[in-house]
Amino acid sequence: MRRDEQRGVTGATPEPVRHDGDVEIVPVNDLLRQLVLALGAALVVGNVAVLIRERRRSPEDGGPRPNRKVIAINILVGTLMAVWALGSILAAR
């Protein structure tokens, strides 16, 4: 059976894909895309939270200050991961 025949009319695969009698129990490809999306989004949200917390911190509070260059790089990498994963998810449907 060809790949386009497996998808059916709607283009979605609501049931596990069968390959020569084997059943794919866990859709690994979809899980990996969703995992990359979740990790990218978590990286962005976590680093934005650090920036917000740092702005609300009073000047007399002691302790180390976060490195803004590292935060900016983390936000950029997380955004790229999330956009790439979202594009992959939409392209797979």
C-alpha cells in the first residue's frame, strides 16, 4: 500500500500505520516533532520569565545577575526550534 493510500481522503492518519503486517503502536515521528516543539517553547518561556523576574528585582538584592547574552541566545534557539517543529507538524498533515 502506498503512503498516499494510507492517509485516505482527508490527509490525516487517525489510526496506526501498518507496514507488512506490523502495527506502529507509538507514532514516533509525531512524538519527536511535538517534543521539539515543547522543548523550544519551554526554552523561550523560561528565559523570558528570567528576564521579567530580573526587571522586577530591587537593586539592593544581592546575588548573581543573569547573563543577558546567554538568555538572548537561548530565546533565539528556542524560537527556532519551536518554529521548525511547528512547520514540520503542519507539513506532515
